[in-house]
Amino acid sequence: MFYSIIFINTLTLLIGTAVFTTLFWWYQRQQQSSPKTRPLKVQNGRSYHLSTPPPTRSSYLMVPATRDAVVNSMNDGMIVLDAHNRIIDMNPSARRIINKSMVDLAGKDIEQALPALSRHISGALTRPMDIALDYEDSNRFYELSISPFFDGREERRGQLLVLRDITERKQWENMRDDLTRTMVHDLRDPISNSLFALEMLKTTLTENQAVEAQQLLDLTFASTAKTLQLV
């Protein structure tokens, strides 16, 4: 009886070990054979995918809940369009930028729902571009970039629009341009006056005056003219 119990326990342990080893092997095969894309959950429940490089030993897989949390906490606005340019999802930052909810925009063509944004799509397909959006009397600047996304069979399912707020950068650029224009204007006036005075002085000089004075005057006139041209 004692040996029977030992035999049964040993057999149970061996069977359990074999089952665990088989399940672990199956899980490893599933990870290795997983598609090169990862699903992107959208508002209407359909599943799309964003292109990602093949997983490596050092890469970490992000679970959908964590991925959604990251997307929802981003400052950049993200708008997901299907293959027919219909809006299927937006993160909170995008809803704040355009000041509309998914209830108002879900399933609508972006050209009709957001015409101020849609007219820039063709220009941003090749490279990011700076655009100005005016919603609710708030004129702000954004960098618009567009990327296609694919499903598990590498078929294109739509595109992802990303809006990055660059209003502060544009404000600094405008300040720099205003300062440059002011400096150029302030420099042109005194140089122009000096050039005019030198020209008048040259016409009043007599032939009896020293040649050295004429040469110095010509040099000063030429240098002032060149400075004005540079300005």
C-alpha cells in the first residue's frame, strides 16, 4: 500500500511536469510566430494594427491596457482614420485640440467633419508640416505628421494623424523675425544718411585738396556703401 501511494504520487508529478513543459513550449512558439504588428484598439471595437519591428530578445511587449494608458496620456493629439478617411478614434489630446468629442465625429469623413485639418493631409503625407488651426477663437500652431498602419496581413487599414503643439516655438520664431526686421530698419537709416553726406562731401571737394584726403574719402564711401548692401 505504501509503495502504491509513492508510485501514484510520482506518476502524478511526472504527468504534471510534462503538461507544464508542453504548455511552456507552446507559449514560446506562439511568441516566436506572432505577427510583426501589434493591434491598436479603436473606439468602435474593431482591431487595427500599427507597424512595429520584429520583437527581439531585449524587447518588451506592451499589453493593450498599458498601451492605451500611454496613448491617452500623450500631449500630442492622435487621430485614427480608416481606409476611407473616416474618423474611428482620437485620444484625449486630439479631442481637446479640436474641441469636439468622438460622439460628434465617430464614423464621419474627416473632410466634412474637420475641413480645416483635412486640407493639410495631402501636404503632410511625405514629411511633417507646420499648420495653423483656429478653433474656438484660439489660433495655435501644430506639426502635423501622418503614418499609415496595417493589419496582421500587412494590408493597409488607414492612417494615423499626429498633432504636436509648436505654438511656443512659433512665437519665439516670430519674435526673432520681428527683432531682425527692427535691427535692419534701424541700421539702414543712419548708414543711408552717412552715405548721402559722404557723397555730398565728395562733390564739394576742390582739385587743390590733398590726394590722400580724396583716397580716404573714396575708401569711406565704398565701405559705407558695402555696409548698406549687407544690411
